[in-house]
Amino acid sequence: MRQQSLTFRQKETQYVIGRWMANESCSLVGVGSIGKSNLLRHLADPKVYARYGDPSRKIKTLNLDPYLLGPLPSEPDPQFRIWSAYELMMHRLYLAFYPFEEFGKDASIFYDAYQALQDGTNPLFAYMGIRYFELGLQFLLTHGYQIVFMFDEFDAWLRLMPAAFFQGLRGLRDNYKSQLMYLTFTRKPLLSLIENEDQRRELEPFYELLIDNTLFVGPYSTEDAVGMLNRLEARHQMQLAQHAKQYLLKATGHHAGLIRAAFKARDVLDNLPSNYDYWKAVAALAKQANVQTEANVILESLSENELQALRSIIKGTLTENQTAFIPTLIEKGLIATDAATRKLSIVPDVLVPILR
């Protein structure tokens, strides 16, 4: 698996590991195509924690992808769905600690709980899922480990899982406060994903662990964006002209997915003259199918009010009501402010012709 530089996503990494050092959970929010998967893999790297955290603390970070859940019944079955989530969490624990050499013969305690969780001959296996999961988790925690479960695509977790699952996670956290933490990654702030008041009340015990520690994940820094572009060049065994590199980075606003998509626009990049017209070149890039696909991933992760605010900025018709959405769009890395004129502009630039 490819590893990033230890300085990759330095701001975000420092923030997250700082929360973990304080034994707190946190929520990451970023638009589509922002490079979420790379960040989660980076946070799971033990070398990264050793650099930014306390190497003496035994911490394990486990990524939970909702699309790795086993097949779920078409009809809602809360008990089975909750069991499937605990089965995935237990399996990730198993993979993280295998082959359990440091535990000696005691490892059988975890293995027995792992087997019991999956015993379909037990008529209560789905109901008992949380019990067997806690047995396995407790075994690892009593050996001094701290466990962080990172919920990738948490929007999907909310859609697939009943409230009782998240209430159970809160109960486990209450039992093991200093050793169990959660991280969620969503495309919108958590509370905006929970529109139903009844659901909000049911989920409050879980989300209150997270919302006070919310960080918006923006585009790559210049160093990270250049690093990604260099890796793409090495992988494809080709070298872009320097002016084409600068154009690509500026037009994509350092958004990871857009950098990857724009790099494939060979007819634009390979034929870009050194004295090119920037906005004409941006318009050409915006017509590329790969770029449009990635741009739509970004735009579809925004609310309708945020989209209207972006369009109004382009037209110069921003209303007073729409200004309420500007701070969040800035945090998401989709609006820049000119320090001298305080004029707002859309970033990345390639979104401008697409929004028009």
C-alpha cells in the first residue's frame, strides 16, 4: 500500500491526533473528491502517530468502510444490520492484531469471542452481537491498547444502520472512556445529515461525542498537491512541461480528484502553449468528461443553498441571505477571498465554467 510523506496533510493530521491524545472523538467534513481515502490511510499509519502523538501509547486505528459490510436484507432488519456492523468491526480488530503473538495463550479469549460472534447456529447470534464484540474489545483494551474506529463514508453508515447501533457505540465509549474513540468522515456537517427530529434525538448520544471536534478538510497544500502530481508523472512515466504543471494545479485548486482527472486530459495538457490564455485553457479543461465527473462529485455534496450562493458569486448577485453560507464554503475550500479587495471568487477555477 502506498504511503504518503510524513508531512502529508499536516494541519489535519495534527488536529486529529491532538484529539486522540486527549482521548476524544472527532468529525471530519469534506466535499467529494477531496482526497478522503488518502487521509484515512495516512491516519492509520503507525509512523504518523509516532511523529505527531506519543509513541509510548499503544494505539490502533481501524478504517470501517460501509461497503465492506456483508449483504444486508432488502427488508429492514435492525437486529441483523447491527450484527453485520459489529461483525465488520470485530473482523477489522482480528486483522489488525493477527497473529496475536504478543498475547500468547490468552489470545484464545479473543478468538473464541470472534468465533461466537459468527456462530449462525446460535438462534440469538444477531441479538448477542454486541456482547461478543465487547468481549473481544475488552480483551484488547485490558492489554493497554487504545482503539480508534474510523467510519469512512459515514453518510452511508447513517443510512444503513438503525439508531440502536450508534446508541450501542456510545454505551461502549462510556464504559471505556480513555481507550475507545471514533472518527467520522462525511461530506456535510453531521447535524445537516440528520434532518428528522426524532432521529436527531435518538442519535444525540452518539453525535455529541463528535460535533465539538469538527474539522473541515480542504484541498491539498501546495506541497501535497505537487507531490501528488509528481507521483502521477512517475506512475505514467511521463513529464509535463513546467507551465502545464502550474496551470493544472491552479485550475484544479489542489483538489485531489480534480488533479487526477485533469492529468488525464492529454489533449489539453500536451498541446498547451507556453503563452496560453489561462481562462480559455480552463474552459477547455472543463469540457473534459473526467473533469466534469469529478466536479459533479464536489457539487453534489453541497446543499442547494450553497450551490445557489456559488452561482450568485459568479453572476455578482450575492444576496444578504446567501452570505450566511459563505463561511462554510470557505472552510470547504470552494471560495477564496482577496485580501486587498475582499472580493469573493470560486475555487477551483475549473468549477466556474461548469457552474455557468
